[in-house]
Amino acid sequence: MILPDIPDKTCTPLPLNHFSTRWQAVLWRNYCYFPLDKLASILKCQTADLIAAAVEMGLPAEQPPVTNWKRDGYITILRDNWHLLPYEQIMELLEWTPERMVAALREEDFLWGKLGGMKPECEPVVYAPLTPEQKDATALFRRRWQKYVKADEYGYVEQPFAFREQYQTFFQVAGKKRPFSLCFVHSYAATCGDVLLDVDSRDPVPENLLKEYAAQGVDGIWFHALLYKLYPVAGSEEFSEGYQTRMENLKKIVARCKKYGIGLYLYLNEPRGMTDAFYQKNPDWRGVTTNPARLEYANCTSKGAVLKWMEEALYNVFKQVPDLGGAFMITMSENPTHCNAQHKKNQCPLCADRDGADLIADVAIAAERGIHRAAPDAQVLMSDWAWSEVNFDHQTIFRKKVIDRLPKDVWYLCISEWGKEIHIGGVRNDVFDYSISQIGPSDEVREAIRYAREKGLKVAAKIQANNSWELSGVPYIPVPYLVEEHITNLKNIGVDGLMMSWTHGGYPGGNLALLHSTTDQLVHENFHPEAADPICRALKGFSDAFRHFPFDVGTMYRSPVNAGARNLLHLQDTGFRATMVGYPYDDLKGWRSVYPEDVFEDHFRMVTEGWSAALEDLKDAAKLIFASEQALYTEILRMAQGAFAHLQSTYVQSCFIRRRNTGDRAGMIQYARAELENTLALYYLMRQDSRVGFESSNHYYYSLQSILEKIVNCEMILNTLEEK
């Protein structure tokens, strides 16, 4: 099946030799997502057939209750079925139209890229009775996982998404004064999809979450918005279907936020480029081609109609919802917002001779004019993400040129650690994207902050306080000393506000408390002295270990640090290349990026060994904990264990692949066994805590079923290697 506006590039599906049939893989992976009668309709069989098949694989005859995966975890479902089912069967599972599938792949935070930019060519999967050989293989599958997980230990103790019922922050900051006038985060409950269309069943900002943000001193939240989905282009209303509903829902959310003293900020990549169908109706908007395969274009902001519409659209949105806190804008790289957003202005006859700084300033001026005409007190923040002449060169000079052109009533929003020079294992590198291990601000950002303040602009700094793409599979990484150092650095140079998270890191607790206190203060306020000292020592150990992280944007996006133990081991090179925060596969070259294999492995060894030692210190403190302190101690321990599982998995998988590539069978056995033990530890942790493995823009990186599948995968690898 070919979807409109989606390239029909295909590949061979990933082999899954630990299953005896592909329909069993479909049953296994979707067992906790959909009722068996739904799966039976997909696989063209009777429900009784699948009940019997589930029992043969070791699953309970009575299927546990299915939670809201189809509504809240559809990205996890897509990822688990991408290599199994064709589009038609995936859409049948999710009850999506082709238009809904296209919208998800195009608009939900680069989902098409996360899935590899291609669809594996999967044949329809249907049930068939097992042959005697397949029955034997199924019995072996069952024995492999039940060797490690007893029948009464199967299943979730805390159901997926249960964290939404009660957010618990532990650290109390009431009455403490923070040093910044604005602090905002991404809503932990908001996805990157069309969040405003259906807020009744998928509330992006529930009241219990707002209460906890307010208790932490956070006064702003943000989520994605598409301006044409809120205010249509005249004559092209079909692209904005449902805009009235979105606006009404936006009003409800803003009113709810206001009750807690929290402003809502819209994240805007505007004016957002469109596909060819839009430009057939609006030819005078068309700018440079940004994606030829999908017939996507930028809007040319040198043509008068584009910015005139954007200004009017923002005026109308803020006029109808005057209590909006404001908006922040990214004007380069992320999505096409003008002809030079991706350094292509030379392809446009109107923009080719214009300064790239002017194209950004045009957007800023129009946005500020529209917003402040309707809501003078709203905050308008212009992010310097990817600002550069070309290919990220001459950024300091270019930043200053843009700052010179910004309206005086906007904030300059800098990426604090961007451009920091680092040296890891003898490799010189620069920070690109976000980091906790590499502490900002960089020298070039310090200069930009100084310059913006000299020009009279308010300055906010974008940081990651709770987690980063270095490790986003836990709600926060317990490395508070690193975060505290970063916040202190920014406070000391007079930054006015903090944006404290991207889509990941918005959990209402954890390191957010460092807005008001030091790590030592927080720990000693919540534990008696004999317990507080070893806990501080452990947190210092985690922080010091994390400094060894081999930072590179390629490593963060492509290695298993986010997917963790979900990523399968393979006895032969699969040939697949890792995707952005999606499938790491066995692409060690992609994981290590600029680092040689030995440097990459050695630094993850230093991270995991240091973390393991600190974890033992934390466990040793258990005997000192009072009953009144137990909940907070368990919270810290779980976060430390969850982080370790992801870091350890990345290290061990790297070691396994290097030994595989050199034919070192003994080494492969050693690291496959280590990964099995690590996966088992993650299984017992994730079934207890619904936050482990969740990130709002990727949903769950793994399910209970995928972690058990990895146990089977490791056991099969070990059996094969040990039999040789």
C-alpha cells in the first residue's frame, strides 16, 4: 500500500528467529495492547485459537486487562509492528484511516524518521495451525522465558500510564524563592500529535499535573501547536478541519492553567511549510523545495501573503485566548519555516540575496506584532536553535546579527550548552543538541547572552534538568550535582528565565527542585543526617560517573541509551542503520559516531562502573532509612536502577557486537549473559513503576512483552553459542 505524501521506499523486515511463526510474533507483541478478539480479527482466526496459542507460549489463559495503549501508546504499537505487519493491518489494529496514519508519520516529532524513513515490506500475517516442528519450537520459546520469570511474576504490578492518576514530587519547595522570573517545561502528559483536537480522552494538561508543577515553582508549560490547525488560510479551510474545536479546547486548558498560576506556551515552527496540495491552491506561498520525495515546500516569507497571514493568525489566537502565557519559536532546522530554514535560500529568487538573519527577523517581527497586538503581556521567545549562516558555521557572528534585528519586546532563548568544546578519549568534539553530562553554558552562548542583555533583551536559557536524549527512559536521571552546577552557572551570569525541558524531562519532580535548593539542602531536609550523608555520596557518584558519557548527538539519537534492553541481539550483522531515537539495531558504527570503538566502549565502561559503585553505596544506606523516609529512598533507588539498566545495556551491547565482529565466541557469551541479567532486572523494575520506559514524544520505549522477548532472544543466542 502506498500512502499519500509518504515515500514508498521499502526494505526487508528484520528477522525474528526466536519466534517459530510471524503470527505468533504478532500475538506476543500485541498481547497487552489489544483484546484477543481484536487480534483474532486481524489474524483471521477464532479467539479460541489465540487463547490456546497464548497458553502454548506461556501466557495466561485469561488475558490481563488491556489498558489505554491504542489511545495513549500508539507510537509504541507502531514501532512493535513496523517490521511485522503491512500498513493495512496496522491501521486495522489502531482503527486509523490512511489520512490519520499520514498525519502521525509527518507531524508527530519526526516519527517517519524514527521508524527509519521506510516501511519494511511485510506480507499480510494470518493464523495457521502449528506444525509439529513449530510446536516444539514454541515449547522451547516458553521454557526460555519461564526459566527466569515465574508464572506468578508475569504481568504488570502497576499498569502502564498509571502514573497519570497520581503525580508525586516528594521534594517540597513551598515558600522558597527561585532566582529566575520564568521557568517552564513540556507537559509530561502531552504527546507531539494533535493534542488540542481531543482533550477529553487525551488530556495534555490534567489538573493533578498542574498542581504538582505549581508546588515545584514551575510557572509555565508548553506543547506543540500548528498554527494552520488553529486558524485557517482563507480558501484552504480543508487543511484546518476541526480548528474551532481546537480553539475551544485551548481556552479550557488555559483557564485551567490560570487557576494554578501557570502560563501555557505554544511551541511554534511557523509559518509551517506544507505539501504540494496546499500550494496548488496557494501558488503565491510556495518557496524552496524541502523534501522532494514527499513534495514538501517552505513558505516563502519574502512574499507578502505568508507573514501577513501568520501575524493575523497569531493575533486571532491570542485575541480569543488572551490568557495564553505566550509562545516560543524555532525558526531554523526543525521544520521548514522560510526559504533558509534549512540553508536553501539560494534556490529562491526572492530570498537568495537576502541575509539569513533578516529572514529570521521577519518571522520574529510578524509574530511579536500579531501576539502583542492581542495580548501585550504575553511572552514571545525566539530560540537560537540552529541559527547559523550555513552548516552551523560562524554561529557567534550570526547570532549577534539576529539579536540586532529582534524586536525589543521579545526574549532571546539560547540553547545553553550548544557549541561547548569537549574532549573525550582524545577526540575533540562540540556539543550539538542538549546535554546533562556536558555542563553549560558554552563560551559562545555566554557571549550571546552578554550581547543580548547589552541590547536590552530579556534572556532565557534552554537546559535539560530531568533527563536528556543521553537517557530519556526514566523520568529523571539522579545526577543532581550536574544540574545544580548548570543552574548556578546561568544564575551567576544574570539569565532571566529557564526553559527546563524539551519533550522529555517534563516530569513534575526530580531535579526540578534544584530551582530553589542545592542537592545537599534537599537531601538533608528529607533524611536524617546518618542517612543523608551516604545518599549525597551516592548522588555525587552518579553525577561523577555521568561526566564520562561519550557525548555526541549521533550517540544520543542512535545508540540504545533510550531504547535500552528492548534492542535485540543478533548473531550476524543485520545491515540495518540505526534511526533517530527509534531502532538502534546493531549499528555500532552509528552508535559511536565520531568515537573509535575502543574509546566508545571504554567510556561507557567508566560510566557503568562508576554508576554501579554509587548504586551499591545507595543500597547500603537502606538499613539507615527511617519508615517516614522510605518512600523517597525507594524513589531515588528506582530512578538509579532504571538509569543503570539503560546505560549498562548500551555498554554490554557494544561489547557484544565488537566481539561478534572479531569472532570472539567466549566474549559474545559473556556479554549476552550480562545483557540477559540486565534485561531481567529491568523487567522487575518496569512492572513495578509505570514511569520507567515512558517518554511523551515516543510513548513507551518498551512493553512488558518486549522485555520478555529480549530475555528469549538472549537465551537463544546463548544456547546457539554454547552448542558450538
